[in-house]
Amino acid sequence: MKELLEYVARHLVDEPDAVEVTEVEGDRGPVLQLRVDPDDMGQVIGRGGRTARAIRTVVKAAGTRDSVSPYVEIVED
């Protein structure tokens, strides 16, 4: 799932080398923290949060195959 999130994010942004995904354990399961260049934040979130919602849906769907329910956090540095 971490690799999937990184792949999707790298293809959305202008600075793919700045994409960083870390996995931490949360209260309800794994949390994938996505960090991108501050200038690319709007591209990852999208208009009205639509892109972020779509990313979360894809990652969650991939997680159901492994019986895991991951949560994606978009973190600003």
C-alpha cells in the first residue's frame, strides 16, 4: 500500500523527488503519512479535496485485499 500511494503521488506532482511516504501504527490500524513539496500540496488535495478523497479510496481498496484498513494523512512540513 505504501508503494501504491507513493506511485500515485509521484505521478500527480511537479516535484516527484520530494514525495515521501511513511507508515506508522495508529489506533485503528496503519496510517500512511504523505509528504510532498509545499508547492504541490494543492495538486495532491485537489479542488474541494476530491483528489485526496480519491487517493484515500484507492489505497483503502488495495488494503481490503490484504484485510487491512489503512488511513492516508497528507502532512504539511
